[in-house]
Amino acid sequence: MKILVMKFRNIGDVLLTTPLLKNLQYHYPEATIDFALNKGTEEMLTGHPSVRKIHIYDRKIKKLPFFKRLKAEYDFANSIRKEKYDIVINTTEGDRGLQIAIFSGAKKIISIPAEKNMVLNRFITDELLLVSMRHNIDDNLDVLRVLDKQTVERKVEIFWDMEINKNVQNLMAEYGLKKGAFIHLHPVSRWLFKCADDKTVAKIIDFCQEEMQFPVVITAAPIKEEREKVKRIISYCRTKPLDFTGKLTLKETAALNKQSRLYIGVDTAIMHISAANDVPTLAFFGPSASYKWGPWDNSVMQNAYTRTNGNQCMGKHRVLQKNWECVPCISAGCDNCGISDCLMEMDMDEIKMNITQMLEEE
């Protein structure tokens, strides 16, 4: 049997499909499992023991002239069709994934319904349900319901090789970092409306380094917006954190995070990586829903983020979020202005208390 799973979304979304892959491997031990995803997200699955092959879709195809784009889209879909999959599982909202699933020729198509072209839904043999107040991991695991299989685990996993470990160990030695003796801070999301106030983040760094006596290591992507934001944050600091912005690959960031005592950051892919590493994770949430995207504790089987908003815990992980009526708004900042007031007005005393408690618990 050949199975294809598709997730045409972002880095964190792909990582959160790994519990589904483990369950499919358990129930179909003789099956070949492949994956289709967007370029730039593949590091979440490279080295995964359940995945044989990864089909990578380059979103730059959309910018090609019409006929070149048509050919590129066909070539990608045809590379999947040639594999002759028995089951194609589309875990992404939107039309593209379902179109590819239909073109694949698979007899069994498990999919979220298309949003625009409703005619496509006629080809779905088993429909996935989008349920409110349900974590994204459980959304993905809804596949097991239509396959009449039980969920055996909900563990999120990421894999890297010894070379990555060696690179990170050398970096830690260079800067005098020891395992379990530093805090990993990732203060930036590609969507800046998910970010906390720069001065608040600077105070967090100073608190960790001055009062808690833990060095802080900052990571961020090597893009202009994130570099500038980290630079502003550091300019407000009294102390000097280690700034690794743009110096690490995703896998190296994951390996470094694994060595840390605590992760502090916003709702982004690195937060999910930290939780997958079983590193205590303190996440700041604003316009996004923690019940859907909160850091998942691998030691439990049920989603513990049961409230719409406010501070919540799941095992060793914590989410700090305002309990305002407008939260979560699922918007790009207040009135889509790019800035979220709920993240600009975070309580520093509350943050300090949670950091202190989480460090003591460890």
C-alpha cells in the first residue's frame, strides 16, 4: 500500500502532522508513506523514519507567466500521479491540495472540503471535519476516524543527524554555553502582529540574566524584518544576550533548543519545535487561539487548552494570553493594523513569576 499525506502550509503546520505519520506507520506497518509540502518546510520531515519521499512544491510557481505556471503545476501534480498512491490524505484547507489528490488517481481520497470550487468535493471519499475548540494535532488525527483506527499516540517529533549535533556542540563550546544552563528566546514571528513589545522583551532578557542568572540566547530568521526587530530589542537591554539571529538552520535551531533549560517566545514554528523537544515552553499568544495552536506536551494524550483565551497550561508548557473579550481575534493585529494591543500590554510581573516557577520546576 502507498499513502501520500499533504500539508501545503507553514513550518509549524507540517511539524504538527508528525503524530499522524506515526499513527499511520503503526496501523499500516507495511505501507509506504510519502509527504507533499511547500518548499521551505521540508526540514520538519527530513530524516523522519516514517517518511520515504517528500514532494516539494515551490510557491514561486504562482509568479510564473501563465503557460509556464500551468506546465510547472502539471509537472508537480504528475510526479505525484506517477507514484500511483492507494490513499491520498489532504490535511489542508483550500482547493490546491484537493485538486492534486483528485489528479493523483487514488481510489481513496481523504480531505478537508474545498472552500471555493465546491464541485471538487464530489471526489472526496472520506471527509475530514473541522471542529471548533480542537487542537491542530487532533484536526490532523481526524484521518484515523475515517480509517476506523484508534489513536495510539500524539507525540510531535523532529529529527536531525549527528552532524547537526556536532555543529551545535561546537557553537555552545565557543560561547561557553552548557546544557540546561541557558534560556532560548525566539521573540519574532514572520507575522509581526504576533510579537510582544520590544521593551517588554528586553526586560525579560535582563530579568533572566541579572536576577535568574541564566544567559539568554536569541534566535531569529535571517531576514531584514526579524534582524531589525532583534536589534531594537537588544538596544533596550541593560545586559548583553547572545544573538544568533540568522546563524542557524532550522535543524540547528532545534538542536540548540534541545540543550536549553527553558524556551520563551511567541506563537511560531520554533515554539512548536521546543515543545516537540520536551523543553519547557513559555509562549506569548495574542490574536491566535491557544486551543488550536498551543505548545503540545508530548507526555499527555488530550488537549489541555480548553478555554477560549487567558493563561493556560499543558503539562510543562504555559501560554500567557489576555482574557479580553476580543481575544483571540484571528486578525493581523487590532483592526488588521499589524500591532496587537493584547501583546503590547503584557504584565511584566506575571511574566517574571512564570519564568521563576518554570525554572524552579525543572
